[in-house]
Amino acid sequence: MIILAGGFATRLWPLTEHIAKPLIEVAGKPLISYIIESLPKDIDITISTNKVFAKDFEVWKQHYCAERLEHIAIFIEDSEGETEKKGALAATALCIQKRGIVQSGEDILLLAGDNYFGFNFNDFLSRANENPLLAVFDIKDKKEAKKFGVVVPKNDTEVLEFEEKPEIPSSTLVSTGAYFFPHHTLSYIIEYSKDHADDLGGIFEFCMKKNIVVEYFSFAEEWYDIGSFSAFMEANKYFLEHGINKSLKGVKKVISPTAVLDTATKEFLESDEEKESFCIIGENVHLENVKVTNSIIMRNCVLKNVDIIDSLVCSHCILENKDFYEKIIREKTISI
């Protein structure tokens, strides 16, 4: 199987300015770790990334995947910036070719590394046959569906049409970044990617034009595409509330043992008005007279006389005497 992790996530800057989106922490754990944990333990996994983040993925692999090291390989795309990136489909084709997957006769499970999938992958794979298969989620809102690839169903299992970010969606079933491709369709991925490097959804239309049936797997479990700041914050809140990171089950406020909080800050976090809010406070953070509501403060920050609401403070920031609402504060920001 292949996990796509080669993008530069410019829409999430400055959060992803120096880190791959699949490696950002959601509720205390890298997003891609949740994907790995949900997969069958004996499955061979190739993570396709770029030169910039290759070493970061190697470090992550050693730290988080000790029990699966022999089953995880890091494939490095030849790109060092946004203008050089391959595109999702071209990256898939390159990996298929360089890893010898066509010659091996294997089928592939293909996943977007910046998504969280709440369904059971064994259920998904049990549906796999000789046809391409994609996982879909009913987003129940055509305005929201416009942001995604939309599946127009023919019946309960087959796709009639695939619409890539349509202005007027014909359905609210959206593609979620989980795909199965049988071996006989891999040559089509390589062929189509030559002129459609970033059109991953288009491969399904291409297959249907070749008279290949495309099927879909619909699920109702939770799904997050971490493509925006709001989605990132919602995911953190959901993961904490539902114990997705099992080591933090039932915890809404995660405070590093190395964080230093004064009495006023502690009293605020423990107050009745804050019972339903979440917060994540990282390593070596120093807070003095700070109110933190539904927010994340990353490592090595110093804050004094500050209100942080629905915001993210990236690492190594120094902030004093200002309030922040729905903001991402860039790493190493000093505002005194």
C-alpha cells in the first residue's frame, strides 16, 4: 500500500511551514500515526514524501513504528518545494513504477496521509475485488461538498459519475482519500498521470471511460480531512473528547509535565466556565495570567497577560499583553 505524504500544505501555513502535514500532532500524536495504527499489522506500507521532509519521516518511523519497522518504507520524491511537487497522481505513478509494483502483480491500497479515517480498514478491504474502490462519506451539505471530489451513485455500490470540486454537486457523497486499485488498473494511473499530475479523482472518470466499473464504500464513522485551520482545531477537540489517542482517553486538557503555569492560569483552566473547552499546552511552556480556551500552545513558548481563544500558538513564541481570537501565531513570533 501507499500513503501519500509529499505535499507542502501551504494552505495550513504557518503551522506546516516546517513540517509535513501528516506529521502535525493531533491530540498529542502525529496524524499519520493514527492511520498506521488502524491498518492490519502485517501490511507493507510505502510512505511517499519529498526530499524536504524525508528525514522527518525517518525519525517518526523509528519513534512511533518500532513494531512495524520492517513493514514501512519511505519513498522519496524528487521535489524540494511547492513548485516542484509531483502532484498526488504523478507521485502515485512514480512510486508504482520505482517500487516495481506493476511487475509484482500486486493491487494497491492508496491513502491520503493528511486524513483521519474512522472506519475499519478490514471492512473496506473486504469489499475490494477486480474494480477500483473508493471510500465515501455523506457530508450532507452540497455547499460543503463543493470542496471535495463528489461521487454520484449509480446504485448502492457502483459509481455513475465522479465530479471534482463541482460548482453544483449532484450528490453529497464525497471522496475521502482512501482508494483501492486492482493490479490491472495500475497502467491507467501511469498513463493518465502524464498529463494530469494532480488529478487523483480524474483517474476514476478515466477508468469509467475504459468501461471499467468503479465502486464505492460508504461509511458513517468520523472522518477528517485536515486541509484547513478550522478542520485541524475541530479534529483536536474531537480526538480528545472521544479518546482517539487512547493514552489521553477522557482528557480534554493536555498539559505537558514540563509546562509551568501560575496560579491564575491554573484557576482559569479549572473553572466551571472552562469545563467543556479543550486545550493542549506543550513542553517547556511558561504561562502567567493566561486564559486558554479551545486552543493549542506548542512547545517552548512564554505567554504573559494573554487571552488565547480558538487559536494556535506555534513553538518558540513570546507573547505579552495581547489577546488572540481564531489566529495562528507563526513560530518564533515575539509580540511584547
